Amino acid sequence: MFNNYPISYSKPFFNFGAAVTEHTVAKIKDVINQSAKNLRVRNMAANIVVGCPDKDYFCEADAIYDWIKANTRYLRDIHGTELLFSPLVALDLIESGQPFQGDCDDLTILTLSLLKSIGFPVAVRIAAYNGSQVYQHIYGLINIKGNWVRIEPIKKEASLDWEAPNATKIKDYLII
């Protein structure tokens, strides 16, 4: 269970090997699963989608995506340290009138926690780019009526289902 400490997980790292990546993805999945069960996260998601027609899941996903883009800012982690922030930290900042600032994993955690809390099946995708075999990025996938839709929270001008080009390899992790 998470508390209001600013960091859910912090780990110094000195390499980007497969074991480090798998460990980090496992932590991210845990944070999303626990956060999606938090009543505060669910209430925020419900408030965000209140203007959508009943069962208009694309509208709900789009409303949360737009809210994320309006209330967050991409900011890299401390050099040499992987930080994972609880969505409760993000909500504290946003509700106090400040944008939440985090890197791709933090924004993905917040986005997918909100969406999972209102019933969306979710997954995370890690990707390597431009010929690299080293995973460099993470973003979300959500299932809308049987179709997996990409949700990239760090690209402000992107719409749902946008994906950065030139992925060398990708790997998906369903969050159950």
C-alpha cells in the first residue's frame, strides 16, 4: 500500500541491462495495480470523465489523456537514479494548482492508474529506438472495445494511439 511519501520507489542504477528493466517494469505494474484500487485515484478519474456519455469509452480515455497533458510536465529523473512516483503525489501537486513533473514512467503510472481505476484493461509498452536494442522509453496501452490503443503521455500535441516512430523493438506487459 502506498502512502504520501514523494517516492514510491527509488533505486540507483549503473547499467540498463535486461534484469534492471524487468525489475523496474515489475515495480511499475505494482504501483499501477495498487493505485488503481485507491478511492482517491478512482474519484479523480470519475470527475475527469463526468462529461462523457455513459459507456463512451473513447471519450473517457480521451478526457483522461487530455487532463494528463494539461496537468503534467515531462522532467527527467535524477541522473543515475530511477524514481517512480505514486499517483497520490501527482494528485497532491495537481490539486494544489501545480503541474506534476515526472518522466515517462511516472506519467504512464498516473495515466494508467486513472484509466484502470474506471475499468480499462491496461498494459505498458517498453521501446528501444533508432537501432538500439536497449529499452529507453515506456508508455501505456489501453483496451477499448477489444482494440489496444496506445497512450503516450509525454507528447503534448499527440492524440490517442500516437506512437513515436523508429522503434527498434518493443515489449508489452499486461497489467492484471
